[in-house]
Amino acid sequence: MGTPGAEPPGAEEEVRAANAAFYAAFEACDLDVMAEVWERSDRVVVTHPGWPTLRGWQKVFGSWEAIFRNTSFIQFVLTDEQVVVCGATAWVTLDENILQAQGSPDEGGAADTAELSGSRVAATNVFVHDGARWRLVLHHGSPVGV
Amino acid sequence: MGTPGAEPPGAEEEVRAANAAFYAAFEACDLDVMAEVWERSDRVVVTHPGWPTLRGWQKVFGSWEAIFRNTSFIQFVLTDEQVVVCGATAWVTLDENILQAQGSPDEGGAADTAELSGSRVAATNVFVHDGARWRLVLHHGSPVGV
């Protein structure tokens, strides 16, 4: 989708790839890879499901540290993904169908032994092109069915 | 805030005004005014707190019909509002501090008699400039503290 004629060819595919990289970093619980996905600036913002909104790269990064520290396993099946590109900005909306196990990865809470729980989160991800690539500037996830 | 030098002067104030118009329409439960706030296209999307994501103007409009039909009173105090303008796209993040009464407006459920409840919602609103004015293309609200 997107405004016809306003975007360079392939922009939508680039945004899909950037969005996939975000979820790959999340599944891997890899802070370095996650940091590469984001624009590291004051204007970035994250709202995790049920959390208050956190602003600025320092707080956003801190939230990923906390989440990864308490996640031994997480898997996403992404459905109903829609990409809109509008110039140098793009947003992706989708459903995150999540299977996860809580607890520290160091505590032996492997996926095969820990208790798995499922949930669905409606997500909005906003990306900005920095001249070289698309960077995540906003992630908003909210529980569906509460 | 916003990317320095990339936006026309006054764009941030215009976005703040468009965002305020959205909440004014919501408080008034006025469908005609709400319809004026939005871009009426296939790419618009809304995620109400706890709801699945709805796509396209027809479904978005239907959701406002349903919400207004079941709201006799709603008042917003908006806090922690942040506006980012990026070319012809802008996004606003804020907290909606909500006081509301459910029930049909026609059932005499006025604010002075109906039971009021309070809640907080973290919201993301994305606007696109259509050449004349800013139009809402995405509203995502999620309950805080669930």
C-alpha cells in the first residue's frame, strides 16, 4: 500500500525487512542487534503491552535489557501485516501471536522445560529512513482481548 | 521535536491542533466531526484499547459509531504529549487520562447521574499532510497497567 507514486520502488520491501529484523532481534533476545534496529535518539518511543510509554533511547534500551533479562524463550508468528510508506517515513501494523517462557535465560528456563504461555498483541511500528536504511523510531504493542 | 530543518515552520503546532481536534470530536461523540479528522482511505487503521486492529475507513468509522453509541460521557486530560514531524508525516504520543460513563447518550446516562470510571490509555496518533491539512491515519490506544 502507500501513497501511489510517492515512494522509491522497493521501499515497502525494505520496510518489511527492517520490521522482520526487529522481531528477529526480539526472538534472539540480542541487545546489540536490537540496538542496530533502532534510531538512537531522543525522539524514539516504546509502549510495551500494559506498560507506560517510555521516551528516548536510554529508556527504550533499558526496557529491552529488562525484557531480555526476564525472557528465556519468545517466538512470534506475525499475521495481518500492513505496510504504509509515506516519503521517508513508514509504519507497519500487525498482530504478534506470541509463545513465550518467562524467567532468566541463565536459570535454565529453556523452552523445552519452562511453562509456555500464548498471547496476542496488536503492534504499530514506525520507521524513518536515515538516508542509508530504515530505523525504528516507535514501537507500540497492546494486549488484544483484555 | 522532529528532524531539525526538515519541516515547515509551524508544522508542529498544526499537528498539535489536528490532534486536539481528534480528542474534541471524541469528547463530543460527534461522528461528522470525527469523520473530518480522518483520512478516509483504505490505509487508515485503528486499535482501540483491548480491541483487535481494524483497517480501512469503513471499519474505522464503524468503530466510532459503536463507541459513541455506548458512551454517555467521556472526558480526556492529555498528558506527556510529544509531537514528531517528519516531512509530510507526523506522530503524536501521549497519555489519555479518561473519565467516562458508559451507556447510550439517549438513556439519560448523563455525567451527573451515571457512574463515572477512570482509566489511563497510552496512545499513538499518526497524521499525514494531504496538501491542505493534517489527517489522522492511525490511532492506537492501549490500556496502561493491565
